[in-house]
Amino acid sequence: MAKKSRSGSQKSTPRGTPQKATPKGTPRSNSKASPKTTANATSKATAKATSNGTPVGTPTKKSKPVKAVKPILAKSKDLGPVPRARILHSVEQLNKYTTTKQENAKESLLGDDVEEKDVQLIVVNNRSFTESRKNFKIKLLKIKHSIFKPWKEASVTSTKDFKVLLILKDSDIGKISVDDFVNEELNFPDVEIICGHDLKTKYKAFEKRRALVSEFSLILADDSIITTLPKLLGSKAYEKVETTPVGVRTHSDKEFSKKTTLNQFQKIYYEQLPIRLPRGTTMNVHLGSLEWFNSQELADNVEMIVKDLVAKYKIRSIFIKTTKSPVLPLYYNQDVLNELVEVTKVNETEEPQGIVEIDKIKVQLSTFDQSLMEIIDPEEWPTAFAKQIASAKRKGTDDQEPSASKKAKN
């Protein structure tokens, strides 16, 4: 019989060649891997390892591509200090409250109904908005939906028409007319133009000035004469935001510009909300009536106003309400509250300024007395400030008497 051939896929190993024993469980190496392939793989691994800073010959894992998180980034960009859902919910609750209250009311005047739907933001700052100085200048906040346009439309059925007063410099009074504000596309309200000379002569009497101011819902004035108007218009004009003059730019390249004036008028009428900064820590921002906007539009305006105020001031809290509704909280800042508490504690521990010690008695001196103290001989202090020392002694006696009376009662 012919012997079977042992030729196959495996190469024959010559007899007598020693073979290494492979331990059990050790994976077999690929016998087909050529030296050339091994060299290329080793060089690539070395190059990658060296560039990554890992030891040579260490196998590296392929980094997985990072997925883009576009939706999350988009949301974080648009996210303001107050979630929009909270603003929208608060506006809807105010709408529901005022509607239910009107339906349940048996006798209600029309004027009361309108006033009950007026919306306002109550903004509480950590410190005074204007510090200790008086500020008659109106601040303008940017809004998405005009407050004046629906106000003008609503005034058709009210007792007072929406009209605008424009006060110019005496030299500019003839350079623009009422006809320049007539525009069918922009639908501007009625405008009356006067100058500073008119306020000094025609409207000099108190009654005439008061009647003039009450006739208009928005007063604009050239920003170069805005500081002179408190004397010309009187304090009555500054009691309400709607009658407080708003400064506008009317000049371009040091000359009166009709185009600049009309652009400023359009910007305020359609895109801005006038507010007056109070001397205290609480400010009311009037947003118009619930009947002038739908919930989405009012939420847009609130969102922009809150974002602007929180960015510029250390706002402690913000609330929204109508004239007679409960207050709904929108925003509060715990960090600002903590800062206020720390400042209060420091102020309580600090001694009042101007306290000096004379003959072992703490005396409070004025700035003038402190300056005088520096040039007087210390031995003459008790004589020079005898009056202040006596006052400090009386104050100390008065403070001790209540504590003594309490002990006697006990």
C-alpha cells in the first residue's frame, strides 16, 4: 500500500529541533505574522506612545469620538436668572386671579377693573439704587414688545388720549414739525412740540404747567436741557414715571438732526421702557396692563428686564403682581442675602466714627472738632471739649439707669 503524504498547510519541522513547551492557558501567537508586519506595528505603536507621553511599547487604546451636546449648550445660553416657565406660570396665574375676581364682583366700576390688571415688578436691591444723591434722570430698559403701542390703542376708549410732548431747545423749535411724525407704517401717536421759552412764558403759571403735564402720557426732551426741566416743569411732573421727561438725542455732529430725533423717538416708542431709579432699595417697574399683552409677550418683557437688572445691580429678590393681587416671587439671590448679613454684622461690631478717649471717657467728636484736636495741646483737651465730655457722661448715666431699675424690680 502506498503511504499517505503528510503535506498540508503546516510546515514540517525537522527532526531533532527543540521546541519550547507552551503552558496551558497561554494564547497562541499567530504563526502567519511576518517579521515585516511585526516591525511596522511596533514602529506605529512606538510613535503613538512617544507622542502621547506613554512608555515605548505600551499598547494604546483608540480614543472614542466625543459626541457634541448642542441642545444642552443652546439651552444654557438662553437660560436667564429666572426660568421662563416660572415667569409664564406667574403671568398666567395673575390673569386667572384678576379674571376670577372680576367675575365674582357684584358691583365694580370700569376704572377699577382696568387698574386691577396693571402689572408691576417689585425689585429689591441690596443697597440704594441711587445711593444718597437725587436722580431725576429716567433710565431706559430694553423690551421686546412695546408698552406704548397697546397703550395708545387702549386710550381710544378711555377718557385720556395717548399723546406725546417733545421739548426742544429754543434754537431748534422750527427745525422739526408735527407733520414729520405722521407715518402710516409706524403709526406714531399725536405729538406736540414746545421749547424751554414756552415753559418760561406761556406755561409759567402753576395751574397751566400742571394742566400741560397731565395732558400727556409720555414726555420727551432734548438731553442737553433735561437738567433744567425740574425748575421749569415743577416737582409735580416728577411724581409719576409717565410725566417725568425722558432725555433723547436730537443732535448729530453738533447740529440738530431731524433723522436722529425721529430714530430716537421710534426706539423709545417701540423698544424701551422708562423707569425711575428710587433712592431706596425697592423699585417698582410698571409693565402695562394684562389686557395689552398675551402671556407669552408679557413673559418676554419680564425676562429681558430681569436679566438686565440682575446683571447691573446686586438684586436681592424680584416679585410680580397686579394692583390688588398677592405678590408672586420670581427671583432671589442667596449669595447677595448672605453678603448683606455679613455687612450688617461688621457694621454692628464697628465703633461709630469720630469716637476719641479723653480722661478715660469715650467722646464723639465732629469732623471739625477732630481737626481742632490735632492742633491743640493734649493737656488742654478736657477744657476745650468740656461740653462734649459732659454730654458723654450724661449719656453714660442714662444708659445705666434702666439697668439699675431692672435690678431693683427683681
